[in-house]
Amino acid sequence: MGEFASVANALAVPPRHTLKGSLRIPPNQTLLHPRWGKMLLLAGMLAISACSSHYQGKVCQANVRTLSGQPLGTTQALILDKYTSFQVTLPDKEIDSGTLFTTDRTKYVPSAVTPEGFLAQRLSDNRFSIINAPQDQWVSYTCP
């Protein structure tokens, strides 16, 4: 244990030692006054919030069909596209696709099973699909 104490004493900086040269900051000066730091923080927060996106989604038209392809009608919904997932907002419910998976986007359609048990698919940048097998419905959304 005596060996560690001698190493610590050998590497210790003498208490009256001061730095010399251009990096020396006088003890009565600080780099920034605390008031400037708060102002810079506020300006940064304002800049970030001003540049943030407020994307609200787009209204898309949809064809509703049976799984065999028989037409059942049309509808529309608000779709919020998040690239790795999407959200469909209907007047009576909201469907979140969850994270869309694919092993290779060039060969396979990115898809996921929603908590409700629907199959959600991104067919292209402006086409989405929700398949509800228990109710024999396939809804294909096309966005402008």
C-alpha cells in the first residue's frame, strides 16, 4: 500500500502551481455569463421547435372488397405515413400498423399484423392495404 501512496504523491500537482500561456483563464473571469447560457439554450429550443414537422397525414380514398375480390363499396380515411409504419384514422376507429417488416423491400411487401389482428401492408409510397380476414374485407387505400 505504501507503493501506491508514493505514486500518487509523485503525480500530484503542487497546490500553488498555475498554468502559463494562452490557455490561462483568470480566476475572476468565466467563459460565458450564466445569463448567456440560458439565452442560448432558449434560442436553440426555439430553433428546434420551429423546424420540427407538423405532418398531419392525408385523406385517402379506398376500395372495400371481399378477400375474393367482390366490390363492397368505397370509403375514405386519414392516413399518417411514418415510413416504417402507418396509421389509419376512420370516424369510428383508429388502426396502427405497427412496425412494417420485410426481408427485402425489392421483393416483398412490407407488412405487419396489427393488435386487432388485421394484416397491414405498404404497397407503395401512396398505397396502403388493411386486410381483415375474419370479416372477409380487404381495404385498399390510394392517397393523392
